Amino acid sequence: MICPLHGPILKEDLGHYINKYDIWSSYKAEDDGVLVAFASIYGNTASAARELVKMLEENGAKKVAIADLTRDDMAEAIEDAFRYDKLIVLASSYNAEVFPPMEHFLKHLKDKNYQNRKIGIVENGTWAPSAARCMRSIIDGMKDITLCEKQVTIRSTLNEETRKELKVLADEILA
């Protein structure tokens, strides 16, 4: 019997609950998959995120989830970040920083001790991209994170060159 401080008393299928506790308490991923989380101001970063999802699926990713941090439930985005072993963050530059919904998401992950994951970074900025620097500064404070070598900078909208760079990132995160 498991008698938690908060919640119901568990009497059946205790192995299932103990296994979940082991996964969660050691910060392991539950599933092999990728969360693509984005924060887009005008829709161009959102378009890049959707194209990246297609690339990941075409490359054989077992599971790909997508989260629009400006519209979707933040708690579900956090849940998916912990569920999957890989994360790609895409955000617009904003006032020489990163668009606030992405900052909020990453700080929340850091506060929850997010670790043992592989992360890719994509920024969008026309004249002075700053999102990657800001996202990286938050991610650098997390434990046991493997950052993809390929970092993509989009200048407003996707073009053939940045599509190729997204493909390289998709290949690297799945390697």
C-alpha cells in the first residue's frame, strides 16, 4: 500500500506507480520523442516550427509534440518537456531579449530542475537576433543538458538556406 501525503491511497498496481516514481525522481524521460516548443510574435517562428515538425516526422522521430507557448496550456508544455528526451525551442527576439512566453517556459523548466535532455535552439530576429543568447543563458544553468551544435538563426521568414539549416538540426537532434 502507498499512502501519499496528498492524493489517494494506492492499493493496486503498485509496480506501475513505483516505476513512475523511479523515472520522475531520477529525471529520466518517459518516452523517446521531441517536443518542439515555440513562441512566435507574427507567425513566422510558428511556420518554422511546423516545418521542423514535418522534418522530424519524415526523419523517423518516434513521437513529435508541438507547443505554442503563446496560446497553449503552459502546464501541458512543461509536462511534454519532461515526458520526452529531446526538446527544440524556437523563439523570436524581443527588445534585445527573447519573447517572454519562451523565457517563462525555460525558467519554469529550470525551476523544476529540468535535466538529462538534448536541446536544439532556433532564434528569429531580423536586424539584431538575441533570442538564442537569452535562451542559452537559461539553459546553461540546467544540469546534464546536451546542446545541439547546430543553432539556427532565421531572419524574419524561412528561406531555402534556413530550411536546410533546420534539416541539419532535425538530423542532429535525432542522432
